[in-house]
Amino acid sequence: MAKIFCIANQKGGVGKTTTTVNLAAGLAQIGQRVLVVDLDPQGNATMGSGIDKRKLELTVYDVLLESASIAEARVKADKAGYDVLGANRELAGAEVDLVALERRERRIKTAIAEVTADYDFILIDCPPSLSMLTLNGLCSAHGVIVPMQCEYFALEGLTDLVNTIKQIHANLNPDLEIIGLLRVMFDPRITLQQQVSDQLKAHFGNKVFDTVIPRNVRLAEAPSYGLPGVVFDPSSKGAQAFVEFAKEMVRRIETMR
């Protein structure tokens, strides 16, 4: 049975999509069966997995409106080694379309329930806002992985996110918890980053993942080739860190069980 995780942070530009596709590729590399659900209308996780969002016949939008199942809409990201439920600009209209529908915040949860036996991990890439799409992701998930840069404003955003997760835990999804905070784009030479990292560890303890993802040019270049960094340049420091993170995730799941 799949473990379902949202990669979420209300702050934009913190590396949610980079984390999603590289964790998926890292997990696939160590033998896990993975589905990536792209809930962001920009469709970056779709494109970053080597799938042309403009050519998709069925997307997560069709799944939300219940006109297609995940089994019908998913596509294989061959080079990356995992499946993708893709997104494109159509998804931007989902906010309006969902308002009038029943069970609007549980549509993805219902759809995922039909395919959980096919996967070990389902990773949901959320948009950088608390929208109906993010809510669908959070209502479906067992936990949240929070990628964050070690900067002052990131701490501010984290407080909001923790409060949001508490509310959803109380009202909509009692399974939801923060699985861990992942420090990304980390540069140990910057004193402030080191200080914020220490603050995170002091405050959140073992909720901070041991793995740290360094600032890495190869990870940034990879999406323009339609590949996760783990596949694009396996020998780069960023790629190696994500494979290490995938292994840490598998270990952490075993302790959760």
C-alpha cells in the first residue's frame, strides 16, 4: 500500500518541484514504485519529468472532475523511471469548477484510493498557495514534506504552514502530519544559513531530515532537458544528495509503520 506525501510550502521558489521530481527519481532508482501527482497549473513537475504537458490527452484536471481515473490519465516518465499524473494550464480553471461540486476537497483522495496498490510512494507536488488544489493534496496525504531554504523569511512562512496543517489535521484529515523539513539550496559558507539550520534543528528536532540538499547548478539545469537532476547528472552533488534523501525517506517510513 502506497505512502502518500505532499511536497508543500506556501512560499514560492523554494524548490518544491525540484524536490518532488528528484525524490521520485531517487526512489525509483532504489527500486520503489512511484507516482508523481502534479497539482500545480504551471505543470513544472510534468515537464521536469520529460513529459510534454501540451500533448497530454488526460490530466489531473480530468481526474478532479471525475471524467477520468488515474489509471487512464497517468503516463510513464520512461527516463526517470516513475509514473506521472500530469497537469497543464487547464488546471487553473479547476478552482472555479470545484467550488460548486460535492466532496470538492476529497476528489484526489478518492481517485488515489483506486491505485494505492500499484505504488510504494505517491508524491503530490502542490502549488505555492493554500488553494483548493493544495487542499485536495493535503486531504489525500499521510504526511507533508516541507522543502525550505535556510533564510529568515522561510521561517516566517513555515509558521503559517504548520498552522494550516494543524487545521486540516483537526477538521479534514486526521492522518496528516509533518513528516520532515528538508533543507534545500544550502550553502554552508553563508553564516545566516548555518544559523537558521541550527534554529530549525533546535525547534523541530528529528523532524528535520539529516540529508541536506546543496545549492547545485546541475539540479537547476536539469529541467531544461526535461529530466530530474538525479537522471541528468547522477554524479553531481545535488543528485547524490537526493538519492541519499530517498534512502532516508524509506528508512523513516519503516519506523512510521
